[in-house]
Amino acid sequence: MELRTLPLMLLLISNIRPGQTQERLKAVVKTEPGRNETVTARCEIPGDADDWTYSWFIDGSSRPFSTDREFRLISDEDIFQRRSNVTCRGERRSDGQRSEISDAVTLTLSFPARPKAVLTVQPEPSLILRGETVTLTCDILGEGWTYRWRCGDTRHNSKEKEFKITTEITLKCQCYGCGAPVCSYWSDEVTLTVSDREIVGVKPRVTVTPQSSVFTGDTVTLRCDVRLSSGRGIIWYKDYQTIKSGVDTVTLSDVRVSDGGDYWCVVLGETQGPKVTLTVRERPKAVLRVQPDGRVFRGQTVTLTCDIQETDGTSWTYSWNKDHSQIHVSQSQEYRISSVDESHTGHYSCSGRETRGSRYTHTSDEVTLTLSVLSVLKLLSFLLAASPYLLVTIIIGVKYYRAHAQSDEINQFAVTEE
């Protein structure tokens, strides 16, 4: 019986290919000195690194939070931190074999501060007619959000921050957003009050989207908020000049400074509504400064400062780009690179977006960050500059040596003669 099973065992052993055994994976954490501690976690597996794909996990989660071979953690005032156990695993591209998961390494992971969503409604939530289409806008600080809406029993997910809904009954609506690795807080609840009757006795009111202070090149929508029966007209005015009639919405595309002024609408047979002042300024351009602005050597701390010449007290969120890719978003106008090395060289630029608004700046001109090194050519240049002094010293030394040698020969000859 044992002899019969022997060929089968030999066959199984022969099918085990070398290199297919799983090797234990270890995460490696390195710390670079600097004002703000920078930690680089790297997933290392024996063999060709390019043949592996990587997955990182937090606190035993089965869903990876990163698929890069390494990632960098940077301390920053605008993010909160959490100590977590991090593990990684690899999967070989060539045959799909997975490594064993690494031992857990405790790291302090940094996540963006959790913002709160702000929900706005057009038209006014208290002046909505049954069957009317309402536009809900979910504003959240930052970019890359997936928006989630809740209106009564209706649920909706979208990459767009606007959501349109046709109202039949009074509803309560909220929104929030999720973007790796956190979700925002829910917005405050807004009640959409639906009415069957035309609202009368209310002065027409102009609402401005996205806001009444904009930059050149923006698009602005003016809406005359009043419920009208068919056949009644609206007349639009700007600075006492008629600009349009018969429509409840005016859209100004690619606005110029001359488009600024006082706007209002009048409903035939009704009184004039209040004026709205539209302010249009030239779109500012961010200016990027680097400190130190001269030579930068390995290990130094470099500070990039994004200046925006805007004087109306706007709070900005700054975006930092390296080689045309976004690398950092912060409400601080400074971005520090601790312990600079070759990986930090490249072309940097910055721009600003209004923290609680829609305005944004032009992107700054690019600034190139390079490392200075004491090269052989520079050393030779230094030696050549000092060569006159070296040459004189060498000549004097050679003459002294020859004179000393001749003196020794004469003395030796004299002794021989005796």
C-alpha cells in the first residue's frame, strides 16, 4: 500500500517550483530629521520589486488604504493624527502569488481635519411650489469628495456637489461627503416647505449664484425669486438701465469688471425688489517665494510661501503642485520641506481657492528647486584661482631642494678628497 502511494508523492514533490514559497514580508520605517518629523514606510519583499503590487492595511482592516510601495507621513498643523497598527502584503504580477502579511508596525498616521458640509438651496426653501425643481448645493472644504444626499426617503450619491430634486411634499434634506481617508460631518438639516398656492404680496428678490463678489472670467447667475402666474412679466435693471425682460434668470458668462454694479428685478403690477450689488475684480495671480532663495544643500529645510494679493479679507485654501501634480492642500500659506534631498527637486507652483466661496486665483509661475553640490569642477575652479600662489610656493620649494642637494654633494666630494 505504501509503495503505491510513493509515485504520487514523488509527482507532487516534482511539481513544487523553486521560488514559489511564501516569504514573510516586513515593513521598514525610516525617520528623517527635521522640524516636522517625516516618516517613510516601505513594503519590502525579497525578489524583483517591480514584479510586486502592494496593499497597506490599518488596524486589521481588510480594505487597503494605499497601494504604493511606500508612503510618507508628514506632521502638519492642519491635520490630526492617530496611532495605528499598519501591515502590508504583496501580490506578484507574474503569477498572482501573494506574500504573507507583514508583522504590524505602529505608526502615527495623519489624516485631514474633518470638515462640516454646508447645504444651500435654490430657490429659498420656504418659497417652493409643488412640482418645482430645487437645486441643492453641498459645499465642503477641499476637493475629491463623493457627495451623499438625504431628502426624506430619497438617497443619492454623486461626484457632483449639486443635486436637483422635484418637490411634491415638504422634505427635510441633509448632505455630507466622503473622500479618502475621512468623511465630513453632516450638514445642518434644511426643510423644503412646499406650497400649492402662488405667493403674493412678496417683493421680488434677486439671488446671486455662486456669490455677489467674483473675479473676471467667472460665471454668475441672477435669479428673480418670486412666484408668478403665466402671462406676468419680469424686467431686469442694471444701474437704472433695462438689460432684459420676460425671464426670471439672467446668466453672465466670462464676467468683466464692467459687469459689476447694482441689479434688481421688477414684476409688472408689483413693487420693485431690493437691489443686489455685484462686485467684479481682476482675478489675482498667486506668487510663490522660496526660502532660502539661493543655494539649497541636502538636509536643509526649504520653505515655500504662496502670496495672494487680495485685500478683501478672504480666507484662502492653498494648493501646492510639483511637476504639475497636486502634492498638498492646506489653509497655511507656507509649505515646508524638511531635510531636502534629490526626490524634492522639480518645478513647484501654487494657487488659492476661497475657503468658504467659489473664487480661485491664477496659478503662480513655476519655481525650480535644485540641489547644490560641491562638484569636482568647482573644486578645480577653486584650485585654479589659487594657482599663482601654489606655483610660487612650488618653485621656491624646488629651488630650495636643489640648492640643498648641491650643498650635500659638494660636502661629500670634499670629504672624499681627504
